[in-house]
Amino acid sequence: MKKVLLSLALLLLIGGVSVAQTTYALVTGVSAYQNSQMNLYNTTKDSKDIKRALDNLNIKSALLTSKYATNENITEKLNKIISVSKPGDKIMFFFSGHGTTGAFCTYDGLFYYSDLVAILQKAKDREIYCFVDACHSGSVQSASPNGYDWAQNRNMIFCMGCKPDEFSYESGWIGNGFFSKALIKGIRGKAARDGKITVRSLFDYIYKDVTAHTRQYEQVQHPMLIGPSTMHQNVLFVR
């Protein structure tokens, strides 16, 4: 019996029966833009707070803010993450800043959602999760010339701050964007069910929190969950 147990242990060590899953994250945000008339107040803080929440869960994360959050640097970091990750790993991307239809605004220009998807699609056999706190971020759904066939992108989920025709608000009083703050609280445990935070439980918490806190505005902000429903019960974090 001892020989059987020893053999099983050796298989686990050298045979790769079970490979630990690693999560890699690129966290970005822009408060100080190349065009200073575009400057925001809380978006860099959003990204730093998100990174801190991920670090507390021992997630491997990189941070790019303001003048470092350029198109070139974001592209380079994402490609680096893809190259070091393995099949079965998770890749997360977060951005907080200005947005427009079909794109979010980096320090030096527009980063089109179609380009973001093209980069991330190279990470085959990984789970990919994107969170964007920017105006009109829900427009990712129709940003591709082909109108993304989400049935074919079974490994990619977008949790976006608002609908395509809505604004994504930030609050000096809470010190974050409403979407970012809800995401932070969700990661810290507010979205946990039986110690696990799934795609669905996190989005449900974010949606409820954001809509409740933006009722004060003329236009309520409605987060969107875009991607295959087959990923909704995937576990993002364990508390």
C-alpha cells in the first residue's frame, strides 16, 4: 500500500497530473493625460487600489499609470504576460480612465477594443477577464468589424463599467470610480459565496452597488457583463 501511495505522489510531482493555475494581471489607469485638459482625479488611485487588492491575494500583477500607460507599454506588457503564462492560467486586464465608443483612452491615444481582443486572443487555453471603468465601455460588444462571435471566444469575459451610451462616473467623496470601488469591495470579499468569488457573483455585486450609488445622477450607470455564459461560474478568487 505504501508503494502505491509513493507512486501516486511521484506522479503528481513529475508527471504533471495536476498543474497549479496562476493568475497574471495588468492593471492600468490614467489620471494625468498627455493633453492636460483631459485629466481626471481618481483613476490612478483606482488602479493602485485594484493592484493592492490583487496583491493581497498573491496574484502576479503589473501596474501602468498615467504617462506609463501608453498604447505601446500596454501592448508590450500584455504580450509579455501571454508569453509567460501557461494553458490553464488566468489573465486579467483592468483599465480606469476616459473612454469613447469602441476604445478606451490611454495616456497618448485611443486603444481600440478590437486591438485589445486581437492581442488577448493569442492567449489560447487561458481564461481571460477584462474590467474597464470608462465611459461607453459597453461598446466593446460591437467594436469588432465582425461583431464578436462570443460563441467562438469561449475563454474571454468583459466586465464593463457602463452601457455603450452611458458615462462611467467617479466620485471625489469615495475616492474612486463607482465601478472600480465596487470591484475592489467585491474582490475583498463582498462578492464571495461560500468563500469563492465567481464571474457571476462578482458582476451581480458590482451591478447592484453601482446602480444604487449612481441613482443620484440624471443617467444611472449600468455595468455590463459581456462574454460566454459558460464562463459565468468560473472562480476568479478564493477568500
